[in-house]
Amino acid sequence: MHHDRDAHDLVGAVVTIPPQRNLAFPGGTLPTHRLSVRNYLGGPGLAPEDLTMVFLMREDDDKSPTSMPTRTVGEAAEAARAIEALGMRSVKVFAGSRVRDGHASQAASPTGLMARTIKAVKKATPGLAVMTETCVCSHTDSGECWLANERDDSMDLEKTTSVLAAQAVMQAEAGADIVGPAAMIPGSVRAVRDALDGAGHRDVAIMPHLIFESVLYQGYRATMGAAPRSGARAFQINPRRPEMAVHIALEMVREGADMILTEPALHTVDTLVHLKDKLPVPVVPFSVSGEYLRLTDLKASGERDVSGLMEAYTVLKRAGADRIITYGAVDIARRLKPS
């Protein structure tokens, strides 16, 4: 087969681009002002199945005002049906105990608010994936994520991991699909995995929280009564040390994590990109209470305009987020779902 010109003849050749060509689109002229063309080439966008709705739970008779929206067990079941109808596939449940003490004695209660919520949601929507928070901060009278050694009030890691493991088993037995160790305590993921496997729940997944220190958790902490007495969370990552996040996430995977949750979502986009390169498991950002409150506008009707969140979550998706957990999931899904 003969060619009119050999390849070496092209070396050093000057290619002239007609002035009307748009260099941003080397394939040729692209009239970016034409909406139909922009939509055609717009790339993948958000979809309802990308989103996980957050449920902050309260007891039926709890009428106290909160900065973040909360639900009763009955309301959660009703909301789950609406979520499924919108095309979403998952919810993330946070629930505390009314009775709190230094032992987090109600954290693994099979009749507690968390267990009742999981059962109600799974009964209403068996196909919806139910994720949990597995932590003691909403069950201790100190608001800490750990239990204290009675001798000197120091952290008792063995006792804490034992309670976390029992809590995860309770959640699995109530019907949870994915449990979420959130204290970032070394060894806690392994303890949870061993406990789940020992109780016959090998098919229950684990998504531990990979958390950076931030002021953006205050809305959640105030609503759930989970502000730490010490003023800090011992194992959360210094935002100036992102390399620690990669190290910790890899250790979580070695301990048995099936996926990793990162938070706050928008403050950890750079970390998300690095984790996607290094981890063999999905990475799911959690857009926390402060992001929800700051990036939405409250309308006169009391509803929130989630346009800012939708822009932010497009950033997360293009950075590699496998799914996004957010308080604004329902409002966004309503915007996305064709009428």
C-alpha cells in the first residue's frame, strides 16, 4: 500500500487553523452560544440515583426546634417511599438515644430509635439501601465519640470498639445494608467487620467516615446533641495534612472497609481525586450540615433553593464521586426528575 507522503515528511510541518475554529474544541467550530448544542455535548450530569438522603431522627414527642430538619420513625417510612418514587436508591440514618451516660448503654439497643427507624424504612421500601452512622457521640452524656476509662477519664479504646461492634451488629440485625463507623478510631473497622461476620452478617457492607476537622458540622451537632465536651474529635484529620487521609483510608480498607465516606464533601475534593487513584473501593462524599445551610437559599415558602448545591455536586461528580450523601437529596431529585 502506497502513501502520497511518508510520515517523516510531516515532521516540522506547520498546521494552519482557520480563524473561525474554536481552539477549545479541536474537532472544529462549535457554536457554544447555541443551547441545543451545549446540551448535546454537556456530558454526564447529576441523576437521582447519585444521591443519598440523610435522615436525622427524633422521637415522636420531641418538639424542640432544630437548625436541621428531623424526622420521626413514621415520617421516615413515608419519606422513604417518596424517595424511592423519585429514583433514589439509598438513605443515611443518624439517630441518638434519649437516655445518655458514660457507657453509651443505649447505643446498641434493639428497641432504640436507630433500630426502629431501620425496620420501618426497610418495611416500607425493602429495595432501598439503608446506611447508618455507627458511633457513640449521640449516646454518651459527654458527646464524645469514645468511652472514658473510669480510672483517669482517658480514652478507653478497647471498650469503645466493643460498643461500636455491638452497635453495628444491632443495626445489621434491624436490616441495615451498610454500617458507618464514624469515630475514626484505629481498629474500629476491623472490630466491626469481625463482629458482623461472627453474627452471620457477612453481606452487610462497611462504609467508615473519613473526616476532616471543620466548623461545618455545627448544625448537625446542635440538632443531634452531639457536640463533644472536649471541643474536639480526637482522630479527625487536620485539613492541612491531606496525606494523612490517604494513609488512614488505605488502613480502613485493609481493616475491611467496602467503601469510604469523605466529609465535608466540598473541603475534600482534592482528597477525593487522590483517593480515587489509590483505593480499590468506591468513595462517597458526604455534604454536611454546614454546606447545606450555606449553599441553599431559604424561600418565602420555607423551602430551600438547592441550585447552589447542584452546582457543587457537579464538581464532586466530575472529581470522581461514586455517590453523594446530602440533606438536599429530595429537593434536588425533584428538580432532576422529569415532570
